[in-house]
Amino acid sequence: MIELADVTFEYPDKTAAVKNLSLKIKAGEKIAILGGNGAGKSSLFLLLNGIHKTGSGKLYFKGQEVKYSKKDLLNLRKSTGIVFQDPETQIFSSSVYEEISFGLENLKYAENEIKARVDHALQLLEIADIKQKPTHLLSYGEKKKVSIAGILVMDPEILILDEPDACLDPVTVSNLIKLLDDLHQKGKTILMSTQDVNLAYSWAERIIVMKNGIILKDGLPSEIFSNLKVIKEASLELPVVYEIAVKLNIQSKFKQKPNIKKDDLIKYIKKNISP
Amino acid sequence: MIYIDKYAYFNRLKDVHPVEKFSLAIFTLFITVASNSIFIPAISFAIMSLIILLAARIPLFFYAKLLLLPLFFLFAGVLSVATNLNDQDMICSVLFTGHRFCVSASSLNEAVKIFTKSMGSISCLYFLVLTVPVTEIINILKKFKTPILFLELLVIVYKFIFIIFETMDRIYISQKSRMGYENYKLSYKSLSKLISSVFIISLKRYEDLYHALESRCFTGDFHFYQRKYNFSKINIFVIFMFDGILLAMSFFSRGQF
Ligand SMILES: Nc1ncnc2c1ncn2[C@@H]1O[C@H](COP(=O)(O)OP(=O)(O)OP(=O)(O)O)[C@@H](O)[C@H]1O
Ligand SMILES: [Mg+2]
């Protein structure tokens, strides 16, 4: 679906945020990107959206090289929606309704279609009650929800979320995850960066660990967390359930099954430990 | 103070058709600027202020603060127009730093004219800014086939002003919370730091914002959601009557007042 081939990207001040990175994302995947502060997650996302131009290396979208022409970029951005890490940088309009409809207006949708989609997004994120408020008076979490709604309405094939769980209350996060799972069921490709290993473990089907602009490891969640060296190097920690399993040496019982899920572990623990 | 445009969305006239408000502001502005009297701008100022305060229900304190802003510059300008060095037919004069500053009847008249004209025009513009969201102004200008480049520039400059104010506000709060303004010396230092960093930070914020716009398929042409408004026959009638009377008055009173 989208592919980076040996891409290096430097900021104007020569900080290499992404170094010789290759990454292939297939349609319908559900990927979490883990990595400490400054690992290059946000920079990677801006590369995938064609906002940053690859210094060396190439970006492919649906098998075609993205040449950074106006047409290519529009095509790419139409299909890849990115929710920025900081909603303050994303929110542009003064009213919530205007903000959410901004992308649709750019794509010149019909007025009633826009209204239907915005109303639907307002409902999904449960922010219909703040739709009349000016955006600069919203709380940070509310801004975050508005910025997510602004991307959801565009109905992109690939949804990229940069730490969507930061600053949201637990109920909202779990609602958001349900929403993302729904979208995934409908065939969307979802890419999410997060600092929450527990969330990454329970949600993702594939995890990419980054550090200093390179990919340390890319694989199934259980592959990632069974590699303690990588976890340590990337300044991460083990998911709570997984850690318990390691302490009880349970994960070794799953030798024949490479992809141990959170639910598997919980089931096993329940079966063997509860009286 | 930063969020002038908040009122554009929440005033009592928010449901009035923007074209009506736009034409009232613009027609009155033209008549005020074109008039050669003191009387006409004074009427515009009075009526516009009354509409802003009573019809749109903008708080008096807020409006007064807004007026104070240009008044500061206006006084400097008016003062320099009113006074001349060593005028012949002066009314009064002041001796200051060895120079004789004189005020003549004609220069005083000119100064008062400029003053009322400026206040009248400012009240028209404030009426526009306080009751019509900028997006609606863009939509209207678009209908008049204004070049897209100009509109993009308008929106971006507008947004940038807010970003600068907001950044300033944030830096100030952050400095204050860390005792940046405890005494004169510290205030001086903090203020100089604020001024030097506000533009750099604003530029970075602006760049990030532009990235976010681009990622949502923005190509330089702003398309804003257009709310449905209804024209009101009464409003249109009142606007035309008001501006008609004002125009007639300025026509018949040319140079009289
Ligand atoms: N505009 C910029 N100019 C110069 N350097 C930058 C810029 N933005 C980011 N960097 C640098 O690039 C590196 C990667 O930053 P990036 O924002 O991609 O990290 P991240 O993984 O998203 O971190 P976080 O978890 O803190 O959001 C960092 O070292 C950062 O200092
Ligand atoms: Mg980041």
C-alpha cells in the first residue's frame, strides 16, 4: 500500500530524524509504532504524508513512486489522513464545525454530504455538545477529539495517528480504540504511534520499534516483547500482562504459537492460577 | 483581548445575514471617509457604537478597550496636525523646548476632522470584525471575484496575527509563573526575551500549522463551510435608509459643518 525504500530525512538544521529507513505497509494492517522521545515517529509520519520530502530514498504509494508533483501529493494526502500529535498545530478554524469540515471543503464535497459526515463524526467522538464552541476555548482533550474528527470525516484509506491516546481520559481512549477497530474491520489501514506499551500490545497486530531515526525491530507484538534487548535499548518497558507472564515463565508454554496475544496469556493465567 | 474574533461567532447578531452586516459596515465606511464634515463621522460613530453595544451586545468594557488601542496612535497624529511651528493666525500657542508650537483655527479644524473621521471609520471596521466571522468575509469577497492569492494572504496574515498574540500570551504566562516579572530589572529582562523569541516561535508554529493544512489537501484556495442565513427585508430596508440619509446629509451639508 505504502512503502519507504531506504529513506533518509534531515531537517534544515542537519538533524537526521529518519535514517536509511525501509518500511512496507500492506493494506488492512494494524500497526503500532513505539519509541522514546525524539525517536523520529512524528517525522516518519510526515514523510508518509508527503509533507516532508525524502532526502534520499523513495516513497511508493500503491506501487507508484511519489514524485512530489501536485497531483501525486493530492492523491497521496487524500488517501492518508494524519492526526497530528499536537492538536494545537492542527486546529486552524475558529469554530468546531468549520474545523472538522475543512478537509471536505478542500475536496469540494457537496454541502449536504459534508453536513452528514461532520454530524456523524461529531457523534462518533461524542463531541456534538461542543460543536458551537470556538475552538480556542476547548480543553486540550476536546481539541484532540476535534482534530481526530477532522481526519475521520475525510474517510482516508490509511489512518495515521500520532499519539492519539496522549491527554485523553481512559474511557475516551478505549472508545477511540473501539472506533479504530471498527474502521479496521471495514478494511482501513491504521498506523498509530504511542508511548503506551500496554495499548500497543493489546491492540496492534504488528509493532515497529524506533530509535534515533532507525527501526530497531519490526514484527509481531510477542516477537517484540520477547526481545528484552530491544525493549531496553528503545527505553520501553514490558506490558504488565506480558511481564507477569515472563515472571511466571508462562510464555515458554506457547512455543508452538508464535503470536501470543494478551487474551491468551490472561486465559492461561486464569486457568492455572485461580482456585 | 486576543480573541476578538470570538465575538464574531457569539454576538447577538450572529444569525443576521453576513452580507447585510458587511454592506452596512462598508457603505457607512465609504460615506464616513468621503464626507468632508465633522458631523457625518460623528453620527456614524454613534450609530455603529450603539449597534455594537446594544444590538450585538458586545461588553462595553471590551469595546472601550478596543477603541483605546487606535486612540493612542490617533492622538499622536492629531497633535502633529493641530500644531504648527510659528503660525501667523494662531489661536493659542505653547512654548516648548525653545520652539513656539501654535494652534490655528484651520489646523484645529483639520485635526478635529481627522479625529472624528478616524473614529467613525474605526467603529465601522470594529462592527465588521466583531459581528462577521472572517470566514464569512472571505466567502463574500470570493463572490466579488477577489483574486484567490489575495484571499489566501488575507487568511494567513489574519491567522498569523492570532498566532503571534497567542504565543506572546503563552510566553508571558510561562515567564510570570516562574517569577519573571517580580521587579523592574527582571521585568525588563523577561520582556526582552519575550520579544526576541515570540517571532521565532510563531514562525515555527505557523510552519507546523501549514503542514497540517497541507495534509488535509489544502492547495492554496480556502474553501470555508458556508452556513445558511436568511435575508431580512427589514434589515435591508433599515440599512439602506440609514446609509441613504447619511449620504444625503453629507451631500447637502458639504463643508457646512
Ligand atoms: N522542525 C525541526 N527542526 C529540526 N529538528 C527537528 C524538528 N522537528 C523534530 N526535530 C528533531 O528530529 C528528531 C525526531 O523528532 P520527532 O518529532 O520525529 O520525534 P518523535 O519520535 O515524534 O518524539 P516524541 O515522542 O517526543 O513526539 C528529534 O531529535 C528532534 O529534535
Ligand atoms: Mg512525536
